[in-house]
Amino acid sequence: MQNPGTPETHRPKALIVCPTQELAVQVARQAMLLAHAASVGIQSLALLGGTHFSHQREALKVHPQIIAGTPGRLADLVNMRFIDLSGLAFFVLDEADRLFSKEYSEPVEFLLSRAPRHCVHIMASATIPEKILHRAQPWIPDPAILELGSEGILSDAIEHWVFYAEHRKKIDMLKK
């Protein structure tokens, strides 16, 4: 039972940390669609920076089992005790190579320090350089590494383009 005057804390089973709002929304939506297709009553929620805390506190009242979000916002909500990570079964770092960059390392390491040691820690990325494995070592000391062979994953008939832009300049870049 909550003490009067303290915020209600929510204990998700899975936390998925994403470097961008777009990816967090996509992950939460796919989790919802998979749960619906499997006829499983699992709620998912995306928590993003730039959204007022009171709206997210309201959204947490559905008690989502799966939360996807951006590192800074998730760290803020954990720090404010709106989210309790002690019940986590899965802690996922999506695009782990980006999440250990200088831009995200502080909130990511804060979240890792609050997650239970016994939960499954997953780092997903197209590439995970040795330096990223080294940075993750305090929380994931002996990782099992699953590498997919490059054959057949991407079709040779598809042309791929990548454009890098700073977070706030994405819209301008798309317009150009």
C-alpha cells in the first residue's frame, strides 16, 4: 500500500530503452500488437521526453507490463519513483551501441544500476563494438553473444540510404 503523499509506483516486467522517441513508440506499438494477436492481456506504454510528467503518470495507471522509452525520461520517472524497476524480468537496450554514447550514457547507467541483477539484460544492435561490451561489463559481466550471419538478411535488390542528423534538425533534414 502506498503512503499518503507519495506517488503511486508502477512495476513493469520489461523495460526497453531506445535512443529515439520514434523507436520507443514503434517498440511499444509492436509489443501491443503482438500481445493482442496472441490474445494476451499485456499492456505496453511508450514514455518519452517532451511529454508532461502528469500525462505520463496518468498513462502509468493502466499498469503496463512493458514500457519502452527514451533514456532521460525513463531515468527521470524512476528517480521520481513513478516506476519501480525491482520487478523487472527483462531489461533491453535497443540500439545498445548508441545508448552507451556520451549523449545517453549517464541515464542508461543510472537505469542499469536500478535494475535487478537477476533480470535478463539484453543489448540489441546491428553492431556491438568491443568498447561497448567493456562499458556494459559492470551490469552484464559475461554476455552470451548471438550474431546473425549477413547472408540473406538484407536483399541485394534493396538500395539502402542513411542520413545522420542531430535530434532537433531531423525535420529540416527530411524536408530537404
